[in-house]
Amino acid sequence: MNRIIYLLIFLFSIVHTQTFFTIPRSVWRISIINSIGSGNWIGSGGIFNKGVRDISYMANDSTVAAFLHQLNKMNYNKRDIHIEYGLSEKMTFSLFLPSYKSLNNEISWSKDIVVDSLSSSLDSLLNLYYPNKRSTSGLGDASLGMKILLYGHPSWTGKEPISIYGGVSLQLPTAKKLGSYKTKLKNDNGVPHQVFDLPVGNGMTRYSYSLFGEFFKYFNKRLVNITWRIEQGKYSRELVNTPVSFLWGSETNPDSIISKIGNSFLHQLGDEFLLSAMGKLELFPDRLSITAGINSIRTERDFVLSENSNWDNWMVTRMKDGEIIHDTKKTQVRQYILATFHNVHPIKSFGPVLFDIEIGASFPYFTRHTYTFANTWIGLQAYFQAW
């Protein structure tokens, strides 16, 4: 099983809605969103067949000694800070800073033994390479973005029922990455320090462009807002540290494994295609709205190049009896719902600061080869004028 835990799904599958795509010139919008979530890895079998199944364990003579089934669960407590500034009536700049108060990973195994005599050391190997629990915290991958109005008027002007926007973003590899394997860095039991690493990021830069728009109309003084979004993402190809694992071949010594693969390898996550749609209805004009939406992500397979082509193939995709048991080609469809309290009307607002408060939840509808996170969040958006 690929031990590099990529949390890219957080960046696409959890959509926190905003009152407007863009904001007026010289206005700052600062959003702080706290979220918690938990999810299991879902492989080819879907939600009722969690984890990665039928991972072959080969003894030193390359004989398959057992088939392993891995259950892999992640949970997190996260805070996102999103800072936006209106450069003009048509352009808004943004900075996104995610951080993890806690990030935890739990792994468990079950086994189908094929040859008893060759499987005697399997439990000790699993305990050495795959600790049952790992945890970390820290900054995620920061992003810079720009949104530009292409057609119509911003919804906050109330002039047009339809508007279309374009966007570009750059995600920077600021998060903690998987550490390098070093022979001398082992604990008292001889376990390499790297196996306790829980990386937050993947060490790659992500470039994306998007096209999105909205339809907004007032019915009985209540705003109805429908939005859509299409996004294409691509990652840079980077030299990253090799995760040590014995399950890809017959060698079980970490030093020997690294000598066959190399201490680092070239890696590029597969291109991403994202779709989303959302509908919002004001229950109480200018005060309370309810929002529901759906979003999806589909990726191509990763690129992997090391000193061992067998390991490269093992990392990207694996099959048994003509069926895919592991793949880096991911798919997920999610639904979400949230309620927002508004205090942004220039006349009806109270207090010196304009703000929105939202409470929401998101859950997966369809998942393959990634974590099926369910999460809840509470967020605050505040607006400030720069004179």
C-alpha cells in the first residue's frame, strides 16, 4: 500500500460557499473556517468494501505467502483562513492558508494466509513498517488565486441576473512532506523514523484554471442563487522522498529496499477535473439562507519514476485476477448543506462590522480510491473597507 498520505481531497471535496464570488474595490473579506472530519480509504469495491484488499506478501523466494487487507482511516481538526481583496470591480485577489490542529491516521490489517511457514514473520513486519496510529499538525499547502468577471455584473450590484467568471490559482508546497529515509535514524527497536511520519502535503505545486458563474433573482423579496463551476488542475513533477515499504517485493530489509528503489523518485499527481453546482435560497430576506450543493473530482493516474520499474507500477496501479485492487485514478462525488446567518445589508446590519456566519456539513455520495470524508464546519466571514 502506498504510504504517502495525500490530503489533496481536502482541497476539492470540502466547498465552503461565499456570499459573492468577487467583492467591491478596496474591500477586504476575511474568512475563518473551523472543520472536523473523518473518513476511511475506499478502494475499488466502494463504501461497503473499505480499504485496499488482496495486497500480496511475497517471501524471499518470491512466493506469495499471504494476501493482506488494509483498513486506513484519517481524521482531522482543521482551520482555514481565506483572505480576499477587491483589486477592482471585476478582479479579486485571494490568499488561502489551511492549518491542521490535529491530523491522525489509523491502520489495521486482516490476512488470508496462503503458506503458513512463509508467513511467520508477517505480523512483526507490519508492526515495523505500518504503526497502528500516527499523528501530526501544522500548516497545509497555501494557495494564491485571482477571480475575474468575464460577463455581466457582480451579483452584489443587483444589475444582471447572470454573470460568468474566470479564475486561476497557484497552490504552493508549504505543508510538511514525507521525510527522507536515513539508515542511522532509527529508534531503540531499530524501526526507521520515517515510518512514523505523517505528511500533510505532497511536495508539489498545483496550477489550476476555472470557469464559473451564477444566476441570481429575487422572488417575493427572497434571493435565489444558482452557481456552477468547472476547474482543471495540474501538478508539477517533483523529486520526492521514497516511502519505505516491504509489500511491493520480496525484500524486507529497509536498507535493501532503498538500494533497489533509490532514496527519492520523480512523482507527479494525475491531472484533475472538478465540477460543482449549488443552489441557495433566502428563508428570511437579508438574514438567513439555506444552501445545498454537489461537487465532484476525477483524476488521471499518477506519474512515478524510480530506479525500479516494478515498484513504479506497484505504486500507480495494481490488479489481481483482472480486477483493479489499487489505483491512483481517483473519483469522488460529494453533497453538502449549510445554513448562513447574514449581517451584510448596509441598512439592516447591526454593529460596526459586516459579517456572515455559516454552519455546514458535507458527506460523500460516491468514492473510489481516496478517503470518504464526512465533515462539519462553522465559519465566519467579515468585510472591511480600505480607505
